[in-house]
Amino acid sequence: MELNNLLLIIYIIINSIQYRNKVLIFNFLIALVLTRGGFITEVIRDRIQDYHFTTAYKFIERNNWNCLFVHQIIMLAIIRILKPKVIRLIIDDTYIMRSRKKKIPHGGYFYDHSHKPNRPDFIWGQNLIMMAAIVNIKGTQVALPVLASLLEATDSNHSLGRILTSRKMIDLAKEFLDENRVNYGKIMLLADAFFAKKNLIHEDDGLSYILQTRRDTVLYSDPPERKPHKRGRPPKYGKRIIVQDSDLTSEVRMFIYGKWHTIHYTYCRAKARFLNGRQVMAVFMRFDEFDKVHLIISTDTTISPVEILQEYSGRNLIENTFYELKNQFGLNKQYFQHQESYEKMLYLKLWTYILLKITSTINKRTVREFVTEHLPWRIKQNNLVPVTTGVTQMVTSEYLRLLDFDSFQSKVREILKTDYHYLKKDQILNKYLT
């Protein structure tokens, strides 16, 4: 597959955006791959210096192309190429700190739950909520953005606003998969304790939820069998389940969160009161090096507790996505006064992130050879070469910097004839691949 995926997705983006100047879109995407800053001035200086600056201004500010529609076409092409059997989704939010003097869309004061030193409890900035999909490419799991949205300050200060927005994202993703007839075994949603709310988890949506909840979440056992001809309403719950640290008798050693951990755990089937008595699989776990006990529940009671712990560990991938988008793709430096312009630039950077993430996963060998030859100080003591998005950006920049629009189009047409001819059979993708 090599770099063909990179060129093919760029080709789909160019043809999906309803804008007459396709060469400008091509140069804009290449400039976003080459630059690591968040300012549009760097994009114009790097690749669009042959145009007048008003061309980039009109492309972002005035033209009304639908970024969400283009993003759906990109995700559909990725699904058709990778063909996942199980779709794993993650929902989480992050804060983007801003200057109080800047006019930014949906800016406001937010309570910072991280409690970092030398930082106030309430910060001025933006609240970004994102849904990402865990994609397995050649044995490596990466989180690709599916939906992203800025929350208004009035909604973000209340937990209900974030929960309702997350629910809308789930419904949009489910509707998108059903409309495009995507074949999948099941959909699994991962989230932290903040999103473990009744308004998010619907019993009839066909999703499997694996969530970390509060340690004091009320769980009950099944009620005892009712004696025949006994008066009164039958009991809904049995005894309350209370687990102590001494009850974590089982032990397993797993490679999660980037290293090996010894985990002490116990599990049981229970009825969660905050879900109106829905049957869940509850796993109480504790890392060997820490004393705090965590509770993870799964609405799918057929999977084992070890699988629940392994699946939930994938939720941490979205934290890496937030870190790379802020620091390597300049999301924390992106300033626009209008919400539509901000969302367009946001999705352009999300597409660039997807391009580089897929490229870094597929072309690990090429990236490692580049690091060994040109960046020997990046090699660790055990001779491991870390394949990061930043290093991949250096490798692809050497290839894309010399690529012009005419040679790009001819190259993609050859790729569609030989490797990806099956994509043209898709009714939706066909009109963007001609």
C-alpha cells in the first residue's frame, strides 16, 4: 500500500470539496502536511505564495463547502479500504487554552479537572469534544477522528450539554453506517467516568458500552426468586454489591498503556441503578503499583473481564490524538473569529492528521530507515526507533514537496486502475474517484 493511501485520500478530499480551484486545495493540503504551526500565514508562505492572499481567504472564509460531508466521504473510503469487523469508538473532550483578549468562537471559562500546578482552577479557552475510531493497521492501533465539535461555554459548564452532544455524535455515526450499508459485527463505545450517564447509554441502540464509572456506583445483585401467590410488587434489585480491596483475588499481567502491568481484579454480573437496573458486567481492578481501585462496567455481559480491561485500555489512544493535534498540528495556535471558518480549518487539520497517521502506521520500515540515516539521536538505548507522527511528517515532506498537481493526478489514476479499482464499485465513492 505504501504511500498510495496518502495520495488516494488527498484525491478524495480534493474532489469532495465543492470549490472550483482544485489546484489551490491540493497546495493547501500539502502545505498543512509540511508545516507544523497553526497559523494560516505559514500555510500561505509555504505553498500558496504564488497566489494572492485573498484566494486562501475566500477558500476559508467565504466559500460554503460542507466540511462534515467531506469528512464522511473520507471515513467511508477508509472503512472500504480497511474493512474492520468490529468498530470501536471513543468519546472524550479536551480544553484548548486561549488568551482572554482574543475573540474566539465559543470561548469561555471552564473548570480544569486536571489540577495541574501553577494553573488556576478555571481557565479561559475552548472546549472541544471529539469522537474517534480505533483502527487496527498491521497490528498497530491508532485513533482516527470521526467527529469533532466546539461546545458553547454555557453548555460546557453543565454536564448535560456534553452528554447530549455526545449522544448526537453517536446517533450520527450510527446513521452514517446504516445509510452506507457498512458491514460490521458490532459497535463498541469507550468513555471515561464523566460520560457514564443515563442520558448517553440507550438500551435499544445496539451498541456495547465499556465505561469507567465512579467507585461508589450503586450495583445490585439479582433479586431472589419470588414465592408464588405472594402479595405486593416483585423486587427489582437484590442485595447491594460492595467490594473491598481484599476481594481483588484474581491477578493478570497485561501489556496496556504502553507497558506491562500487574492487575488485581474481581468481577461480577450486576444491575446498575443509574441504568434503571440494566444488567452489566462489573470489573473492579487495581494496578499493582497503586492503591486506588477502579470500576469498569460493560453492557455486553458475554465478554470476559480480561477482555473488558484490554478493550478499555484503547480509550487512552484519544489522549495521544489530542496531544498531537495541539502540539504537532498547531490546534492550540489556531485563531478564527467566526465559527464556520474555525471548523473548516479544524477539519482540514483532522484530515492532515489522518493522512500522516495512516502513513506512519503502514510505512514503519521506511520511517525507521529515515530515522537511522538522518536522525540517529532519536534511537533509544535498546535500539528501538520510535515511529511518531512528527517523524513521519519529515519523511512525507521530502516526497510531497516535489509533487505537483499534474503528476499527482496521473499517479492517482494509475493507483485506481491497479490497486483500488474495487472502490469505484461503491455508488457514493464512484463520483469522487472519476
